Amino acid sequence: MKKETLFSLILTLLLLVPNKVQAMSTLPNTGESNSWVFILIAAIAVVAGIWLVVSSRKKK
């Protein structure tokens, strides 16, 4: 490789890498504020499952 090509490659990498790191340092907004709905649905499903198991054992 020529020195000029190598120098331009290194310069390009040095200029682009900090921008990518800075862009990646903030996390995307994925809507985690509505996760309580899924937790509530899961809790209801667990309670319903336990109720079904207990009621089926009482019949036997």
C-alpha cells in the first residue's frame, strides 16, 4: 500500500469511529414504559394456571 492511501485510510477511520461510538452511546427508545401491561397479563395467566391445577386435583 502507498503511504498516502494508508494515511487516508487511518484518517478516515479516526474520523468515523468516534461518531459511531457517540451515536451508539444512547439507547433507542423501545417503549419500555408499557411493560406493566405484559407483567399484569403474565400474572393473571399464572394465577389462572394455578387455579386450574388446584381445581382439577380437588375433583380427583
